[in-house]
Amino acid sequence: MAEIIDGKAVAAEVVEKVTAEAAELIAAGTTPGLAVVIVGEDPASQVYVASKSKKAKECGFHSVQHTLPADTPPQDLVALVEALNNDPSIHGILVQLPLPDHVDAGRIIQTIAPEKDVDGFHFINVGKLGTGELATAFVPCTPAGSMLLLERLRGKDLSGLSAVVVGRSNIVGKPMANLLLAANATVTIAHSRTKDLPALARTADILVAAVGRPGMVKGDWVKPGATVIDVGINRIPAPERGEGKTRLVGDVAFEEAEKVAGAITPVPGGVGPMTIAMLMANTLVSACRAAGHKPPV
Ligand code: NDP
């Protein structure tokens, strides 16, 4: 049976370290500041935003949440982001996605100052990640957290290991592939047009699933002993828990895969908690850079 990778525990360690280092920075006169912006009333987004703001407060940060109505004109959102760019008490700006259809999300993201783009979605940060300028980049939180879990198991250097990333989104699949490449893995990115995905997946020493399809990756897609990182978060009906109840599952058929894998992340409790922890770490790094302190490694 596979080792179950405890993302909750690793995330708690990261948050503890961030809190300790933030306290030092605060004592030296700079309080890390995180601004979270949400537009509209998407219930899942509201839960994510509330937990990000709460965690920022737990870390001792200055935490601000801007909640805007769904029909906010795009220019008002641009003006808010620009005001946050110019606010010296704010070191990290996060605009919760998805945005309502009438707002061009790309334009809003590119309005965020790259040095405050703690989500790592601005072209400057994407470019830095793509060219290996990791020391000054902001790396998107979910892939960064996934890498930290991998690092705990397999070390920083993945030389000689093959990695298959299923999913090519800008927020998970592509940055994850770049990070694996930077760690010397031999990387293949798969997607909806890939032929014979099960056979490709079986070649992977490290298999990352970031698809958004519950249980798509079956046990017989997993190479014996592989490390499986399940990024997927899917809410499915759970009638066994009562009428109308739901539960969260990943993109990997966990019960099957854990019999074959060497290690695997559960859902919930795997990659999910790492995402918020890495957001806190990125905000601390941003505040350190702004204050001229050496950012923690
Ligand atoms: P996207 O929908 O943006 O991307 C999904 C990717 O999966 C696409 O590249 C798509 O391919 C590929 N795909 C879809 N169907 C198949 C298929 N049948 N076979 C192979 N590839 C397929 O999703 P995200 O990257 O944003 O998110 C992926 C998952 O991760 C979701 O479950 C999401 O909820 C979760 N997530 C979790 C986070 C966390 O904190 N743990 C944070 C962010 C996301 P193509 O490009 O060809 O369409």
C-alpha cells in the first residue's frame, strides 16, 4: 500500500514557519499585507477567499478583503487593483478566479504589479518561471505546493525520473511541468488530445493529475511504486451520507491507485491545504523583498 502524503501536516509546517518569519519582519517594521479581491457570489470562491483571508490573519499579516458585486464594471476593478499596486501596506494581491463573464480576467491579472502578483499569473512571473529565474519569480501556489510535497519524498533533484503531468492549464499543468523540468525530471505534458493516456501515465515515476475529472486516473494507469500527486478537487454526490449530500474527490481513483503507487496524495488533505500555505509563503517573500530583507528559502 502506498504511503499517504499528508499535505495538511506539511502545510501546517509551512504556515508555522511563515508565521515565525513574519513576526521577525513585523518586529523590524514591516507587516506583510495581503489583499484578496472577489467579484460576485460564487459560493466555492467565497469559501476559498474567506479561508485565505483567515489564514493571512493567523500568520500575523495585514489582511484585507474586497468583496465587489457581480455587476462591477471592469474599469472599477482595474482602478481597485491599481490602488492596491500603489498601497505600500499591501505586498500581495490576489484576484479570485473565475471572474464574471463581462470582465476580461487576463486584463485584470496583467494589471497586478508583478512584484505583488503572489498567485504568479502575471506574464512577467510566467516568463521567469519558464526561463528558470525562480529566485525572483512568484510561482503559482498549487504547483509550488505540489513540488514541496514531492521534495519531501524524493528530494529537490529529480534527475533520471520521468514525470507525466495530465492537464495543461496555465494555473496548474504548465507551471507544474516547468517546476518538474527545473528539478531535472524528464517531463511529458498530457491533455485531452493525448493518445493512449493510460500507457503514457504508466511510464511515469511521478504522475500529476490536474484535470478536473473525478477518478479519471485508474489504478492500472499507475506504474508500481510511482509517486502520485492528485491536484483535482471535484465535488460529487454522496447519497450514502444522506440526501443531497456531496463529498470531495480527486482526479485519481484513490482506492485503486493506492494499491499500486509508492506514495499518493489524498483528496481532501493532500495538495489542497498546500495551496493556501504557499500563498502565505509568497506574500511573506514579497514583503521581505519590499523591505530589503533576504527572503526565506
Ligand atoms: P482546467 O479545466 O483549466 O484544465 C484541465 C486540463 O485537463 C486541460 O488541460 C484539459 O485538456 C485536461 N483534460 C480534460 N479532460 C481530459 C481528458 N479526458 N484526458 C486528458 N486530459 C484532459 O483545470 P485546472 O488546471 O484549473 O484544474 C484541474 C483540477 O485541479 C480541477 O479539479 C481543479 O478543481 C483542481 N485545482 C485544485 C487546486 C488546489 O488547490 N488543489 C487549485 C487549482 C485547481 P485540454 O487543455 O486539451 O482541454
